[in-house]
Amino acid sequence: MSWRLLLAIAVAVSVAACAPALPAGQVVILWHTLSDRRERALLYLIDRWNRHNPHGIVVAPERRDLPALHSAVLNGAARNALPSLLLASPAQAAVYYRRGILAPLDAYLSNDDPTIGWDASDRSDLYPFILAAGRTPDANNATIGIPFGGVARVMFANLDWLRSINIDAMPADWEGLNAACAGATDRLRGTLCFGADTSSAVFEEWLYAHGGRLVVQDEEAMQLLAPAASEALGRLSAYVRDNQAYRVNSQRQSRDDFTAGRVIFAFDWSDQVGVYRDLIRERANFTWDIGLLPATLPEPRTALRAPLWVVTKTDDARQLAAWRFIRWLTDTPQTAEWAIQTGELPARVSAINALADQVSVDQATASVLKIIAPAAQPEPLIGGWGCIQGVLANSLRQVFDGQPVTDTLQVAQSTAQYQIDFDCSLQ
């Protein structure tokens, strides 16, 4: 039975019942911007929900392009014509929150009803980024969104090459990385340590590896002049200055250089593991591994990209119906299915354990998910993030061009702070 037929049935039931007080029979209109395999995976899960949920709630998805969705939300808020549920970027969610469009989710998270709230066992099973990603950085510290899947930055290493220079495993500290880069770099042979693109993701990856943060929690202030940022860019600058690292024009260039055996390390997103595996088999056929940059702090951290499920302010029944669907998506079977279909992170420890036991799941993928999921750091929940990403990328370009790190970060801090509350979600 298609969701359209279910929707028609639900509407008829709702009309006949004269607006029931409870969420049974609710129709949840859902807007998203997913495409290709992600959209197919979402529609599969929605169909499963519509067939089997015990609450009589029908989810009706509508796909929109990113600019169209954002404009429709802003226009719909003025006309009281919004869907109950949105899959939005953190920056978009921050804009909607400031405009009073979104319903806080904390009351649902802490609800004593086990079919609604997350109890202690749930919270221990959920990865930290699930509860952190949608929490506002202001004094309210409200939860306005729950992440759906997501990808994180990882480090690929050529193990055969490392062993040839007497290094047995991926570097566990900065001294080990220095030794690996020095041993791998040979200008005569045309081999280098790694390439990096000038994207905000690289900035974040190196900042987190040095224990830094982008935003001061509860103050909505950028933190780009902290010692960790200076140390991160200073270290990256040293690799460039020593001709061990180089700037690539695209992520694909870095991937191609690594899979062809021209560099010993590469940095990319976690959902690309399968692509790397296939290209390595085709091109150089070496033994490889996946991990994270060495961490300054005891617990490693790395950059995450994940959209948020957000609930618009409507009425209690519709908001609860939308939350029930979000909660169901983050349960172990659904979040594991999402990871299988998309290669993205699941929400729960139990889901990764379940994935590791499945023959159909690539074990390298399951292994990397176990490594990176606990370390994933979500994007800051600020409206100006789209603009600030450009500031961070420009800072990296200056580092590769040999500009002083301190001067670069001073400009970045002032520019980013000025833009922190802009609506940059379309940039």
C-alpha cells in the first residue's frame, strides 16, 4: 500500500473522528532534500513505518531542492503553512529556531513514557553526537533537532608503505605522524605524505585533533584565536613548508593520489570507504587501514556532517506524532538499516554491533564506524555557518600560501564572529 493511499485513508479517518485529541490518525507532512540512494533509503523506512506503526500515524514525504525548501519554510511560517517535520541543515535549523518556527524537543526526550522518551539505557546506547548536534549554543541550551545519519572525516593510511619505513601501524601520536611523513616524502621519486583541499572540513578536522572548538558553548562566540587553532594551523603549515604536504584542487585528487600509491595518507569522508577499497584493488592493491588524526586530548574528535530532524510548532498532537517518527528512526533496526543503505553513521552502539555481525556488510566499513562514531563532532548550530565555512576555507588557503598563522586567525575570528548570526544557509 503506497503512502498516498495511506494518507487518503488517514485523512478520511481524521475527518470522521472530528479532530482527535491524541496523535492516532495524524498525518505528518515531511519535507527533505535527499536524493539518490539516501532518498530511496528514507522512502523505504517511511513505507515500513506507515505499514507497521501502532499509532495510526502516516508520514507523507515531499522532496524539495535546498533553496526551495528554505524559502518555503520562511514563507510558510508567515502563512501558518508548514509541514510537521523537516530534515534541515544545522544552519537552517538555527535560523528557524531564532524565528520561533521550531518546537523544542527536550520534553519528549525526558518523557517517562518508554514509547516516547529515552531512558538511561537509551542514552547510554546513543552516540554522543545524537544528543549534542541539535542543542542550541545560547543560554537556553535547548534541543531543537536530532541528527539523521551523517558522515565524518577519517584518515586513510597505506600500511604496506608504513611497514617499509619501519612503522607497524597508523601513527598514534604527532611524533609518529612526523616520522611517517619524513620517511614517505621523496621528491626524486615524486612521493609525498598527504594532500589536503582548502575546505572548512579540513580546518575542523585539524582543529578537533588539537583539542579545539569552533564556538564557545552558551556564549555564541567563535573560538578561532584559542591556542588549539594556532597549534593546528601551525602544524599543518609546517608540513607544507617542509614540502611533505601539498594543496589539492579537489577531494578527488587526494583520493586518486592515495589509491595510486603516490601519498601515504589521505583524508576523506567516512561514506567513501567503499570507493577507496575498490580503487585500491584496481590501481595499487596495497594493504590499508582507516583511523583518525592523532589526538591532543585523550579522546579523539573529528568533524561530522549530518542534517537534523526538526519539528515545527503546530499543536501538541502533530508535534508528538512527528517526534514518534524521529524516535522510531533512531531505534536500532532503523538506524542500522540506514547505515547499510547509505554508508552513514548509525545513531546507536547496538546498531554498529549488529552491522558487524551481518555478512552483507563490509567489515572495513563496520570497523571504521566503530572508530569514528564516538568521536564525531557536529557542525555548530549557528545561522552563519555557511558563511563561516568560507572563512575557514580561506584561512587554509592562506596557510598553504605561507601567510602567518596568527594574522590569518585574527582575521578569521573577527570575520566569523561578525557573520555568526547571518542567514547563510543558501550559500
